[in-house]
Amino acid sequence: MDSIPIHTQILMVVGKIVLTLFYGTLGTFSAVLLLIYNGPSKFFRRVERATPPAQAMDPIYGKHDMIKLKASCFSSTNMTHKSTSDQPLMLFVHGFPECWYTWRYQMKFFSKNYRVVAFDLRGYGLSSKPANVKDYKIDLLAGDIADLVEALGYKSCILVAHDWGALIAWVVPMLYPNLIDKLIILNAPHPGAYRDSLSLKQLRKSWYMFFYQVPFMPELLFQSNDLALFKQIFCTKPMGLINTNNMTSDDLEVFKYTFSQKGTPTAAINYYRAFFRHPRDDLEKKINVPVLIIWGCKDGALGEELADASKIYCSDVCLKKIQNASHWVQQDAPDEVNRYIEAYLNEKSALKRTTNE
């Protein structure tokens, strides 16, 4: 962090500690209240999910496979049947707390023209789960993307990413400048834009990042009452989908299956812990590949201003806003998202404009 004055660095560290203590205490208190309210039998209830739900095994999503990577041992992937190795690679990267299935609407739509691959990030579902927090540093996660592209037999790809996956995706062209043909970001700001636009309002929205620094308690709360939190996250305000018909109980089961795999909750939360404990000082670089940003404006976690702020970190950028969509924009408004991506990929170069839908 050489570009930041030392006194600012100290204030940032102190601020992180104070907010972690505050939200850690608040989250722990909430967990205790939930335990008292629900009772131990309900709070600690877990349902064993030995096999994937039928919804995830639909042949329309293609072949499920395990691919060995250099750093994380293996990654669980889904590749659509229609896709072939002579088509351009379109790689989808999910966020938290999701899995490859978050891209179900896009996989079906784009498989006619691309080799569509959606995978579970390290630590998720059946993918490898390194034990240490440092194993989830952002540069290692970006390295997994590079390894996967190579393992699939390609030198570059179209990278489509959301939430935590999009944070990783922002870093990929910084570390691997020749790997990305076009970068498509959904509801996640450039790291530099997040810092530039940080406000008290955004800090309140980002409370969970500080709570996740606490050991054990976030996992316990997340898994309580058989992962009941998934319904709250995806189906109720302020985070839930606007179009709740796009998130059925069967869909929820796919995400619950992913997080019922041993070690997944801790691994997924370790992304946040590693980002705090092992920060990098070189994540404010300008992105020199064509970028499409799609933003659901009714995002309960990230303010719309972060989308606008991200534009200055891109040399060639197109921003599309979907007013009536949540943070889970690719699931909430799949037709609009697919239409924007398709139009963008069909352009010879990105059009530098901003559109509000």
C-alpha cells in the first residue's frame, strides 16, 4: 500500500478492527437470540444431502466433470452438451453464496454459439477445499481461472462473472493480461472503485464482511436450521430477487446441496477473511480489455454508485443498468442480461455508453 499515506493505512487497519469487533459482537448476539428463539433442535438441524438434486442434474446443463488444476487440485465443472472445443470459450464464475447453477439461464442461452463452462470455485461443493485462510488469496483464485482456461485447451476466453466471482474476474486481466477477450461483470465493483466510493452507507451495507472475520460463528449462523438463510438471502428483502418466480424451492435445494458439502461454508467465508488478512496493493490497475458491466440497481449489498465509479478503471467500457433487478441480476432478469451480453459479444468493439433500463 505504498501509494497510501501511512496515517491513512493506520486508520484503515483500526477501522477494520473496530468494525469487526462491532459487527462480530452484533452477529454473535443475533445467533444467540436465534438459538433461544428456535431452540437447539431447530437451530442445529441439518439435512444430509448425499446426492445432487434432480434440478441440477438436468441434461440441459450438460456434462458434469472434475478438472485437475495446478493449484487447487480439482474443480467441479459443468459443460453444455451443445458446446464443442472449436467454439470460443465462455467461462462463468459464480459469487457468494452460490455455485455454477446460478448461471443456469445463461448456460442454456449461450451454448448454441459458445463452449459454455460454469464451475464451482475452490472450496465450493465438490471442488477442492484447501484448509488455510491464505489459500483463498485473490491472486490464487485468479490463478485458478488461468489454470482452468489452459486445462480446457484454450489460450483465452470470454469471462462472465458475478459478485465474488466478479471481484476475482477484475483481477484476472491485471495478472494475466492476455487471457481475457472480453470481460463481463455483474454487480461487483472494481476494487479501486469500491475504495474510492466507500461511504458510511456502503459500510453499513457491507456489515457482513466484518462479521465474517469472526471465527466459527458465521459458519454456525449460516448453517442454522438446515441452511434456512438461503431463503432469506434469495427470496426476501433487502437482498432477495424481485422476480421471485425465478428462484423456486428446487433451485434453493441446489445451493443448499453445495453448502451442505463438508467444509464449504468455512471455505466460502474464508474468501472474505483472506481478503482482509492478505490485501494486495496492486488491485487498482486500469483494465485494458473490453468490459461490459451489468448492474441490478435494487442491490441490497452494493450501491449503484459503485457501477458508475468502476467505469474510470476501464479503458473500454459499456455499462448497462437494470432498474428492477436485485443483486442476483443474472437470475432475477435473465432475459435482459442475456440480451445485453449477446449484443455486446456481437459488437466488433465495445460501445462506450451507459444505458439505464
